[in-house]
Amino acid sequence: MHAPLYQIDRSRISAEEWTTRCDLAAFYRLLAHFRMTDLIDTHISARVPGEDGRFLINCYGVLFGEMRASDLIKIDHVGNVVDVEGGPDKVNRAGFNIHSAIHVARPDIDCVVHTHTSAGIAVSAQERGLLPISQHALKFYRRLGYHDYEGISLNPGERSRIVEDLGLHMAMILRNHGLLAAGRSIAEAFNQIYFLERACQAQVQALAGGQELRFPSEAVCELTAQQSDDEIDQHLHQLAWQSALRLIDGDSLDYRA
């Protein structure tokens, strides 16, 4: 496990923020558990409770599988690091560009996650994007944005286009790049990225089979998407989140440290 890259003052952290830090660190650990990482790249952010305009993101350079609550950096929407003896070099600048744009434009969103998995990148490079060929994919039927690739996301001008392409959705495919998902809570964002990733994995394997694909009717596709919406409204994603946390309870160093 890594040595701390900086020190935080726990006395200046509210109980609500510490809970969010613990949940966000757990989210990073779960991405590592499900092999959805890209070494030190990609990122997850969460809004800081009670602090308008601030969110938490990973300290750049810490592996997801070793992330702790104390490793998360508090940052504002213009890129300033808050309450930490560290500098902007500890924050992935592309991550800041993508996440801050969404947090500013979508006050209903508390958590944003972006991944570079093999399946996600593969589907992002396919002209038709995510196909409605699996129950997992139908969760996102007509509920998925697409954003064209513009290079590494360092251009502040791209922020408005990311927001426009996401629209009112909770998930988006970044063309030739990867996946993005969001949620009104960390648990919901985990639900979104988990099922989007699984849908992409299923599509890659289905296309690799070389056989003609079967598509459900539009009516069934929309019905399934609505049923998935209902599951979120019924908070079933919280059950999955609590179960998923048990997968990382045995880690040698607690993510809540």
C-alpha cells in the first residue's frame, strides 16, 4: 500500500463529507475489483455535501485498488485544490475538465464515473454504438448520450459540448474513448457504470460470434428501459451497492482509512 502523497486535516472534514469520502473510495476499489481500471487513469468524482461548487476526485497516481478516503482531493469547479497540502499536479486535468463540466451543469448529479475498459472502448469505436441486443443494454435504450472524440480532454471549450451531448441522460459513450455514467448518489452511479460495462462486454462477445443478431421490438425495448427506471426509483440499486461493499471488506487496508 502506498505512502500518503499529502496530508488532510480530519478536523476540518464534516461527518457527511467523511461518509462520502468512504463511499467514493469504495467505488474506486470496486472498479479495481471488477477490472474496470486503466492503471492510474480514469476517474470518479462526487459532490461534497453542504459545500456548493466543490467535489472530491482521486489523487492522481494512486491505484484504484489501494484508494482510501484520505486519498481523495477536494477541488472546486475552476480547478483549485481545497483543504490539502498539494497542488494541481495531483489532479488529472482531463478528469477535472470532464467532471467539473457535468457537476456545474447538472445539479441533480452527485457522482460521475469515467472508464477506459476494453469492451467500453470497443463499443465506443463502433459506428452504431450500443446495440439493443441484451437486457443490460436495454437499460439504456434511448437513455444514452454520445460525444465525439476531440483528443485528450484538456480543452476547456469541450466542456459545453460534453454537457450538451449528455443532455438529461445518466450515461454516455465517449466515442473512441470509453464510457461515462452518473448518478444522484454514488450507489446509482455504480449501478449505471456496472450495467453499461456489462452491456458492452455482451455486445463485443455477440459480435465476435459472427452470427446474425436478434433485436427485440421497439415496444419491448422501451418497456425494459422503463422497468429499469422503476428499479432505480424503488432504490434496488442500494441493495446491490450494499452487497458489492462486502466484496472489498476483506482488503488488507480498509478503504475507510
